[in-house]
Amino acid sequence: MFVTLPWIRLNPQPGNELGKTMKPQLRVLIVEDEPAIAELIAVNLQHGGFVAVIAGDSVSAQRELDATLPDVILLDWMLPGQSGLSLARHLRKQPRTKSIPILMLTARGDEPDKVAGLDAGADDYVTKPFSTQELLARIRAVLRRRAPESATDSVTVGGLVLDAGTHRIAFHGQELKFGPTEFKLLHFLMKHAERVHSRGTLLDKVWGDHVFIEERTVDVHVKRLRESLGAAGLMVETVRGTGYRLTAMSSPSASQPET
Ligand code: CA
């Protein structure tokens, strides 16, 4: 099959200057069944200073993950055998892989796909065709998001306690589980409780580099955050036309949930 790829510029010069002054290189696993696309992404990542590893399907991706954990996974939606979506769900359930950032690669304009990808546990999605610069910016953004909080503080709002040091969250003493983005989002909302934050502010403070992230991404993560919070999900209020607020006023008590 002949594939034209106007969306990635192949720069085949070996031995670029980046290769010499290296900090430990970050590893990106590319799960993509079209070899031409996978190789072009790999070459561009290598020129951006990353180590790129290619897997053509979910089975070889799993084999690669068993051997060496990457820092980021680029996961194509349409794969032979197990789909990228199903693999994302699986990786999120495994303790070993659950906190590795996943960027889903989706076809242009496939909006339901994007939301399903985020729901399945992807941190972000990239729509084909994409530029190398956009891809690298998004990879750096998810890496920044994943970077551990230097703060080891603990913050309490209503019945909710978040310990940034141990990465634990409890509601009335009962521990709750969160994905990495939800944890960071909740941490920010708790540190700045009772105030309304716009989607733009949240993208700035939680996502960091948000040039390529749509505001809708915030809504999807807030939905996931509420689900993870269970009864305490009521504390995350939507302020119509403005944004979101975490408030102790809506904190249900341990014994009698609010009606
Ligand atoms: Ca594919």
C-alpha cells in the first residue's frame, strides 16, 4: 500500500547534535500497525531526543511493556486484534502500567472516539494528521503533568483529605483511588477551594502546556473525578458559564448522604 504522509516531515540526518549532550533519555512506546507511520513518528521522536520503540499490535505492545516500561505510550485507536481503546483500559487496570501517560492517536474529527479514549483512561488524544511539533509538545505536556508534585503537603476540605506526600486521598477515612490527572486536578481544586476556576485556568494550572488541549478535555476529567469521588463528587460544583469549584459546603457527612 502506498501511503503519503504530508503531516510528518522526515528528517533523515543521523547524528544530530541532540544525541551528544544527553540527560537520561525518555522512552516512548509507539503502538501503531502501519509501519510507515510508526517509523516516521519514531524518527521524529529520536530527533526530539526520545528513545522510540515500535509495536505493531497489542500483543507485541504487551510484550514490550513486560520487558521495559516506557515513559509515554502513543496508542493508535485502530489496531488489528485488540483495539487501542481496549488496550488503554487494560493498561489502566494494571498496577505496573496504570500511571504511564497514554496519548491516543485518532482519526480526524472522530469526536465520540476522543471522549471514549479519555474515558478509557487516556491522558490526551492527538488527531491525525498531526505535525511533529504538535506531537512533541503534547508528549512533553503529559510528561510534565505526570511529574511528581514536589510538595509533600496535606490538604483537607470538608471530609476530604489529600496527602500529596503519600499520594493518598480519603473521604471520611475511606481511601479513594484516582488516575494521575484526576489526582492533580483534585489537588489544585482542594488547594484553591471555594473559588471558581475557569477551564482555561485549570488547563494552565493542572495541564501546564495546554496549547493543543481542548477545553472539553477538562470536562471529561472533571466527570471522571466526580465518579472517583463517589459521594464526595457533590463537592465538585459546575458553575454555569464560568467553570468549576470545589466546596466544603456540599460535602456530605459520613453517615447521612445529602439528598
Ligand atoms: Ca491503525
